[in-house]
Amino acid sequence: MGYKITAKTDLSPIDYFVEVEAPHVARAWKPGQFVVFITHERGERVPMSVYKAEDGKIGMFIRKLGKTSMQLYYEFNVGDELYSMVGPLGKPIDVKYYGNVVFASDAVCGQAENYATLKAMKEAGNYTISIQSFEDAARVYPEEFLAKPVADEYYLTTDDGSVGIKGNYLDVVKELIEKDKVDIIFAGGKLGTLAKLAELTRPYGIPTITTVRQIMVDGTGMCGSCRILYGGEVRFACRDGPMFDAHKVDWEDVLKRANRFLEQEKLARERYLEELRARGVI
């Protein structure tokens, strides 16, 4: 059985949206969990955050970063089928009433989780605050893909100030804390920013739950690739997360392990781009 692509569109020069028919996954998925897709029979397993799980379909935000994510962009169109869609995987977050719930994000996976998490939190009666950070105006997603519809209060920031507030979500979070408007914060995106967020909220004792997106191979806890140090003990991002209490995460170890395969990833990406150029695709 294949998994049909039902929608595909650009979000920015580097990110795109894909929607895939996967009724069994969409039916069981809960905020905080992720999915794994495989493009073809001999393809790699790619873990992905979920933007929407509705009407039997899984919507994802994907960055053209590695070979497989570029292959899905350049070689698969609406109507084509993926070889596999596995999930939901990982542990769901605890959706309940907290009060003022903030979600902050500054990279593709976090932008998807921002919408999905706040939608559930709003339905649970919380006051929802979304902060979405981008590099510049050119990389801001179309409005229909932002988290505005599920946020009672919405902030958009850009590094260069070309649209929205100049800066990063950390600046907005600090202001919200000073105004006593944060009961709990969720966040996803760049690991370095998440580490800084943990240090920002720690002195205030504000619960801070962040996605720790370590490199995964099987996504089910068997390979051990995504292990992290959590409260002094080993945990697996795929099985015990991927969302964790940021104040218990050893961020120095996380950041070190996240860079293990940069050279290999770069080589695979460059070879694939050369192949696309030779075929006249790009």
C-alpha cells in the first residue's frame, strides 16, 4: 500500500508543506508525537513533526536540507505515493488546562509543532500565545500556514527586523515573563536557542517543555542513536520524547551529538544536487 500525496506547496525558499493520506496514523496521532516517512523501498527513515492530522491525512513542514527531503521536493508530486508512513511515534504531551500557554519556535519542525500544540491547548480552554521566529521576511511562511488561527496572542519576529519584531522569540518570552503572562512554555526548533530558553526560564521555575530533535535512525528506540542525558540518566528522544523538560536536559551533550554526521550529510546533499543538475531538474 502506498501513501498518496494530496497537497504540496512552498512555504519559503527552503521549506515546503506536504500532506499525505495516512488514515491509521492521523486517527491515532496526538500533539507531541512524530511520524516517520520513507520515500521508496530502499529509502531512509525520516522522522518528521506533524502540523496537522485531520481527515485521514498527515500534514508536515519539511526543509530542503538532506538528500531525502530534497528528493521528496524535486521528484514527488501531488498524486504520487510514498512507500511508507509510520506512526505515531514518541510520547504525546499532556494536554490539559494550564492557564497561559506559550509555544515558541524558530525552525521548520518547531513551526509545525507550534500550530499543532496550541490548537490542542486552546481546545482544552487555555489562553494561547504563539511566537514564531524567522531569519527574514523572505522566509516567513504564508499567513495561512502560521499559528495565528490557534493563538489568542500572536508574535512574529525576524532576525533582521524586516517584518514583525526584530530579534528572536527569546526576547518576547523575556517580556512575557516580566509581565507574568507565562504559566508553561513549549518550544521547538534550533537546539542552540532551546538551550538558551532553558537557562532563561530556569530562575523563574517556569515549566519549559522542548523538542529535543536528536539524529534518529529507526525512530523506535532500538538503535540508540538519539540518546540524550536527562536528569543524569540516558533517555531516547524517539521513545521517551521527543519533548522533554528542558531544565533536565544536558544541552552541552545534545549539541555535541547533533553535529556527528554533518560532513556525511553535506556530501550526500552535494552529490544529489550534482545529479539533479546533470538531469536538468535544477
